[in-house]
Amino acid sequence: MDETLGRSLKKIRESKGLSQKDLASAAGLARETVSRIELGIRYPRTDTVRKLCSALGCSPNDLYMGG
């Protein structure tokens, strides 16, 4: 699985000073979901990407293209 999205998610999350728990709460997701995406274990559905981007104030391109 391509881990670019996971690395980008972690980089953007950390640059905003958010924990996985904080991001998960803001996006309406489980912390485990955020963790699995960052580790490249789980590839998010489109609606999950939208929720994450909304919570982070970024675009999907930021996640898919390396933040």
C-alpha cells in the first residue's frame, strides 16, 4: 500500500499541534482509524478523507501529494 497519504496526514496533523485523538474527535472518527491510516494499514474512503481535510483545514491534494 502507498504510505504517502499516511505520512502526509501525520506531518500535517503534527504541524497543527494535534494529537491523533484530537484529530479523530474533530473529524468524527475513531483514534484507531487515524492511527491505521498514518501507518498505512488502512486506506481511507473518500468521505473519511473529506472529514480529515475539514478538520485539518487542508485539501485532499495536500494528503495525496505529500503535504
